[in-house]
Amino acid sequence: MERQAIGQVTHYYSKIGVAILQLDNPLAVGDVLAIVGSTTDLEQEVKSMQVEHQSIDQAKAGDLVGLKVKDKVREGDAVYKLT
């Protein structure tokens, strides 16, 4: 699978397992992500995401997106879309 850089993690809420992503490229529900950092290596499908507490199906470059993640991620981790 090819990796396309789409942004980075700006915050992680550990109690609810939600990462905030700053996007440099578009992202849609159904895309498969890889979140990679010095101690992070996570792959998962985007099942839902939110902008300003509103559920959305697609996000554009520049958006701050909330995404439920299945494992801990860290601020500064790189986010890739797998194609």
C-alpha cells in the first residue's frame, strides 16, 4: 500500500480515545489511515469523524477533525492515507 501524507495529530483526548487531526489533504469516511510516530504505529479505517461536534463524511485540507482511534496516539504523529 502507498502512503500519502495528509496531516498530523495536534491533540489526543485519552479518556475518550479521540485524536484531533490538522489536515493538509482531504479525508473521507471509509479511508484507511496510518498514524506513525516515534512510539506510534497504528492503522485503521475512518468510520466517522467530526468538525466542531458535527458529524461529517468528508473533510478538506485545513480542517481540524476529531477522529475516534483504537489506540493511543501522540501530538506531532504523522497521519497518512493508505491507497
